[in-house]
Amino acid sequence: MEDYFNLKTGVSESRSEHIAVDELYTAIYQDDIQFAVFFCSVDYDLPTLERALKDKFTGIKLIGCTTAGELTPVGMMDGTLCGFSINSDQFIAESAIFDMKTIESEASVERMGALQQRVESQAGDSFSALSWLLINSVDSKVERVLGVVDRCFNSMPVVGGSPGGGDDFGATYVYYDGVFQSDAVVVSYLSTSIPFEIFKIDNFEELPRRVVLTEVDTARRIVSGIDGMSAVDGYLAAIDADESELTMEFFSAHPLAAKVGGDLYVRAITPKLRHDEAAPEGCLQFFCAIEEGMVLSTVTTKEALANFRDTFMRLQATHGTASLVLVCDCLYRKFDYQRSGIVADISKIMMGHNVLGFNGYGEQKGVMSVNQTLSGVYFGARD
């Protein structure tokens, strides 16, 4: 029998939770679904949406998350419900949810091992595995999750993202087994005979000027000292700016970055999070891991559209036409697309390569949590 990979996608713009769910179900339902995923705007009433999804998708192992923008079959959108399903003899998937507070417990590690075993027992010799994560957290627990996944799955390829809560940094949720949950991570263990590559895109190049984080609250990701000055003063001195310029748009255009193994990993500075405690006066709060003594580089921007197009051209040349590209793209990058007037161009590239996913508040690649980055997995041409 010839190998098959059946991907069904859909998006609903309806503001009615029940109509949106009905439209998504009609678009993506098929027999013998191995993997079903949705991404939803927080503009929906989530308790109503939760009940509608649970009732409509009975018997289907549906997972998903809230967003700060949806990457749909028809491009970048806001305020929608979108998703996909896969039925294939070249693709196996199992998912489980874990409480962020107990992710390092022996019971969680055992459950993760059982998840791996269920997939590997079905995979053929030509299959290769990866893990895709929906990590519902904007604090230091993300790095703990990545460490546990890396140890449990023997340093296999890992990619994922942190869900969004709209453009104004609201509360975020993952969905599993009919329920939206906060402070949780959905771990999906995937195995496929289709060639794939974990990749990331950012639009920054390193500048000579570097800074040292001299006072850090690691757990809260708050920096109070840079180069022996207050964090704000040290940051402003490094980028030659004035405090009056410190807006969300300015932070998104002027992040700092860690250099690891020759690659830049962006550390974005966040405005006050609506559902979190504000950073004290003179301090800066970051979206992902920071440590005292960490050296960060200042950066300059590259041309976003050309960089985006070139990355997908390389991926296609290497792996063939995409069967599916599953991504998380940072909310700050969406703002950049909008300011630059390239949303339609980026959407066209996404549609041409079967890109699906969401805008969120953080991205993961391997054991690294990053910001202002698109992280994803490119599933190439089927043999």
C-alpha cells in the first residue's frame, strides 16, 4: 500500500464560539486522526469555547492553546479559531499534559517515559522522533521544563512555543482533554518517516557593544543592575538612548542577545505584564532565562522579509516541498511585520509553505528559550 499523509486545515472567523467550533470541525475532521491541534484567539469566551470543543471533538485527542495572533491556512489573522488534523501512516503522535509545578517529579518523569514508549512501539525503522511543546508560562519554569524534556527524551530535537493572551499580554492557556489550563505544558512526542528540520528565524545581527547583568532575580527574570548601574541606565547607555524612548515598540526594536555556539538567542525586554507583578523602578524584566554575570550583546536588525523568504527557500531546497510547517512566531515579530507593512508578504510565504501556528510570548528550540524569534519544524516532501 502506498504511503499516505492526509493534512486537513481550517479557520473560522465567526465570533460565535459554537459556530466557530462547528466550522473548524467540518474543515478538519477525517477518519483515524493521529494528531489534531487548534489555536484560538482570547477574544472568545473561553469557558463557552471549552465546552463547545469538548462536545464537538468527542473521541478525538485534541490539543491547543490561546494566542496573540493565529497563523492560519490563509495567512496571519487575529480573532479566529484555526487548526489542523493529520491522518497518516508516516506520522505518529501522542500528547500528555504536565503541571509546571511538578514537572520534575518522579511521577511526571515516568509519565513522559510512557509517552515516549507508546510512540516508539509503533514507529518503524525509518522513523525519527521529535518533541513539540506548548509551554504555558512566562517565568523561569520554562527552562526547567526544557531540561526535563531533554533528559527524558535523550536530547532529541525539541521545538515549541509559549501561548499568547492577545496583544496586551493577558493570561494564557493550553488545552488538553477538554479543558483549558494555566501553568501547564502539553508535551507531544512525534515520530515520522518524513524528513524534517527544527529551525529558527530572527532578524538580528550582533554589534560590538556588550553588557553584563550584574544584579538579577533569576526566578522573576528581573534585572536590577547592568554594568554596575541600574538596569535601565545600563541598558540606555549601551544602546545610546533616552529613558523617554522606552516603549513596547522600542523594546521590540532593541533587545539584547546571548551568543551560544555562534548563534544569537534573543532576550527580549517586556513591558509590564498585565497579569504579573511590575518590575521595580530602574529594573527591567525579560521574557526568558537570564542569570547574574550573563554577558549579552547589543544587536541591529536585518531586513525581515528577505530573511524570512531566504530561510524558507533554503528549507525547501534541502527537504523538498513542505508537507507541514508548525511554528510559533513571537508577538513582537508580528508588531514588526505590521510596522514594516509586510504582513501580506509574510502571509503569502506562509501560505506557500503550509505554515500553521500562532503568535505567542516565547519560543523554544532545543534546550534554549528565546524571544523575538520564529521557532518551528519543517516537515518536508514525502518519499
